[in-house]
Amino acid sequence: MERRNYLFLFYEILRVAFVPFIVVLFIEFILRFGMGPFIEELSFNLAVFASIIAICSYVWIKRGIVYAFFPVIVSSVVIALFRNGEMSLISKLIHYFISILILTFISVLIYAISKVIRKHGSSYHYFILQFFLGIFLFVLFTPLINIALGFLNPQVTIIHSLVSGIRDGLVLGSGVSIIVIILSQKPN
């Protein structure tokens, strides 16, 4: 019985990490296919970032905020160490820590809203509304994070931060909102 519970938990974490990864990669592929040479190469960065946010949200939802800080801190350090850029290591660490923490909070907020909506109705209209609400919150907060933390990197302009934040927020919001809505529909 104990082994079955661990196997179920392993499959659930695998699904939480895999679904946003696939959704974000699919959206980036469609953007690359549709816009042709006007968009940069297909990258795994946003897909990995969506999976990290989904895993942090899952830990926050299942275990609480205290346990959620562990994957947030670990993933921030790992991303800061492996990402190249003009910013210093401390600036990158602060940037990724704040980004992951705020976007994880947004996805947990979407989860809470989804749980409340689930108690009052389970129509497909509500699922579509929750999905677009999730995308809206990601599009609202990702540019704010990019603009606020753009001051750590003086080479990036505010307009570039805004455009990059809106694009990243659309893609991340699509991937993470889907898995958060799936998690909210499961009975506890």
C-alpha cells in the first residue's frame, strides 16, 4: 500500500512537470512556425521555467508555503548558475528568486480561485474563464517583474522588458494555468 502511494505521488509530480513543459514547447513551436524568421530559435528555457513554477506551486499546494521555499531557492540557484548573461551572479539569483516566488504565488492564487469556483459550479465556461484569468494574471505580473528587475541590468530598456514580459507571460500563463486547473479539479 505504501509503495502504491509513492508511485502515485511520483506520477503526479511527473505530470505536474511534464504538462506545462509540453504546452509551452508546443506554443513556442506554433509561434516559431507561424512567424518564421521574425521570432528567435525554439528554446527550452520557458518550458523549463514553466515546469519549475508548476513544481513549486504543487509543493506549495500540497505541503504549504514553508516547504515551497525549498524548490524555489534550489531552482533559483541552479538557474542563476547555469544561465549566461551580463548580470552578476547575485543579480541573477535575486531576479530568478523573485520571479519564481511571485509567479508561484500567482499560480497558487489561480488554484485557490479554481477551488472556489469548483464548489459553486463545474461548467466548461468556468474552466475557460479560469484559464484566461490565469493568462491575464501571468501577463500582468511577468512584465512588472521584468521592468522592476530590468534596473539590475542597464543594457535592457523598459520597452524591451515590457514586450518580453508580455510574451513570456502569455506562454508561461498558458502552460502553468492548465496544470493548476487540472490540480484544482481533483478531489483531495
